[in-house]
Amino acid sequence: MAVFTFLDAFDFHGKTIYPLCTNEGSGMGSSESDIWKAAKGATVEKGLALKGSTVKSAKPQIKKWMKNNNLI
């Protein structure tokens, strides 16, 4: 709920959101569409879902995702 409170509180028109979340098997679920609905006016790009138990070794995966999205 904290994320949705944040998204509801600010104007995201013209902004781009790159969702990154952890899970234990559900993947992104409906996170991308939920964020798109809550952050009115934002562009929501393909997110990255990481299994929480593998986050410590996910640096290469995160770096690849960031490079693919021109974030680094």
C-alpha cells in the first residue's frame, strides 16, 4: 500500500516508471498494470521481477535490465 500511496500523491504525467520488485514465485503478477492505473499519465515500462531468495546474486541480471532500458 505504501507504493500506491506514493503513486497517488504525485503527478507522473510525462514520467517513465521502470518497476522492479521481489517475489517468491509470483513474478510481476499485476504490478505493471496496477502501477499504470495508479500513476496516471506515466509510461510504465517492462519491469524486472526478482526472486527474493536470489537477490544477493542478482547484480548481473539487474545490470543487464538497466542497460537494456538505457538506465546506465
